[in-house]
Amino acid sequence: MIASPFLKACRREAVPFTPIWLMRQAGRYMPEYRAVRSRFSFLDLCKDPDAAAEVTVTAVERLGVDAAIIFADILLIVEPLGVGLEFSAGDGPVLHHPVRTPADVERLPDIDAPAAVPFVYQAVRQARAALKVPLIGFAGAPFTLASYLIEGGASRNYVHTKTLMYRAPEAWHALMRRLSHAVTGYLNNQIAAGADAVQLFDSWVGCLAPDDYRQFVLPHMQAIIGALTPGVPVIHFGTGTSGLLELMRDAGGDVIGLDWRIDLDAGWQRLGERVAVQGNLDPVALFAPLPEVRRRAAHILEQAAGRRGHIFNLGHGILPHTPVEHVIALIDMVHEMSAEGASPFEKWGSRGT
């Protein structure tokens, strides 16, 4: 397993081709997933180790990706806080008892990561036993988790989150420390169960100004990443983070995720050569005709320019209704075009097609 292209790329070692995996590669776009999902609510599926491991492994076998990611949700670790987590059809997660005040923060119980989500660790063990490729464990980063807790669901402007952050910074940092402790234990327990790498999802942190990230997020991310099991690659992912890349690098991680809002070569130049990068095709590009998908994939590979440490991925998760055959074609294209010894045409395709 240690010689897998994915793990070698995480360590910026030479690889025979660019490894690829995709966020939400087990999801609603895939009929095999929908067949399993028809038997469970989303939350029940996450909590059933057999089913979670099954959809994790099935996605790898169906797609031919170079890494699996355990099927779970970033909010599982905060459900024990008693915030009334519900996944409503079409609306995503809703937290019926949001955390809005310093008193709300003070009332929160501690999260015992080993005891809170044993089903996740069992799913990791079962998936790891069935897979021939590395398995990625994951957690939400504390800012994104805090934003869900405070907003009570999705948000556009994060008014409640930033209001608590600005008006009650001591309560904010207390909440972030509590979440950071839980996330650290959660990830280390996934590693102990068999995860070969871990990813921190900070999907909402792009709403912050650099000064706010520096003051309210950076120390907590450094604390988490510094306390993770040594030697296990850490992927640090966010969206809309073009203004935060250097700060995210300073926060830590072996691999920094780039979304489609920045050219991969420009983002990597800003990050420097000491980190690997992951990304960064727009998920909507998978709805394009296959020649256009190939052109866009080739352009990203050209920007990577064969440098060690590129993991191909989307800039965020696969969208519902994405054509499965386009996902499979993308994976085949990346493998083919990046393979050692490929001719120039095979490697980059034709820009005129």
C-alpha cells in the first residue's frame, strides 16, 4: 500500500501516472449508491457500518479511482452535542438547536470521539479490509463545523457565525478549541482503524478575510494537524480560498486542495514546492461533452507540468445527476494522459477536439 501512486503523490514522490480520486465519488449520481440508499435514510446509512463500507468500496470498483474515501458526513461528530441534527430531503442538514451565544457555547458537552461515532471506525475497518487502494478518512474543519452549529444549516453570508466571532471572541475560541479536540480524536481514531490518509474539509472557510482566518482559525488548524498521527498524509481542503492559500499552507497539511477558481499552476506557485496539491476541475465540467472534459483535464495536467505531488480531483464534490460515464471517462483520461511514456498526443489530447 505504501507504494500506491496516491500515497506517493501525497509525499511528493515520483509516480507512474497522476493519481485521481473524486470528492463525493460515492453519491446520488451513481445507481449502485441509490440502490443502497433506498433502504436507509441518509443518517441511518452513515451509521450502518456494513452499508457505509459497501458504498465506499463499490465506488472504487465502479470508477477505477486510486483512493477511496470513507462514506460518512462531517456533521456526525457534532450530533452528540444535542443540536438536533436532521437531514431533510432537498434541503441538506438542519440543526434545530443552533449555538448563537456565549451561554450556548458554555452549555455544550465535551465530545468523546471514540465513543461518539463507533460506527464510523467500524466502517473504516471493514472498507480497509476490502480495498486494494488507500482509504482516506476525513473530518470537517472546526470553522466549517462551527458555522453549521451557529447558522443552523447552510448560509450565504454567515451573519450569525461572524457576529459571534466578532462580538464574543473568547466564546468563539472556546468553541473552536472544543471542536478541534473532537476533530483530532476523530481523525486519529480513523487512522487507528485503518485510514491511510485523512482530509480536513473546510468547505466554508473561503468566506473569511485573511486577517480573520489568521486570528480566528489558523491557531486551531495548526493545533489539529500538529496532533495527528505522524507519518499519515493530511489533505487540507477548502473552497473559495484563493485569498487564503498561504495561510492554509501555514496551518499545515501535506496536500493543499485547490478549487477551480484559481489556475493550478498559479496556486502551486504561491504555495511553494514543499506541499503537494489536489485539484482542480470544476465539477460542472463533467456535464460537458467528453472532448471538452478531456481538454479541460489536459489543461490541468499541463499546469501541473509533471511536477511531483499532484493529485487530480474536482474542486469540490461530484454533483447529483452527473453522468456516470463521464466520471469514468475522466478517470481513464487522467491515467492515460499522465502515464509515463505517453506520446505528446496521447498525453495531452487534441485542443481542436
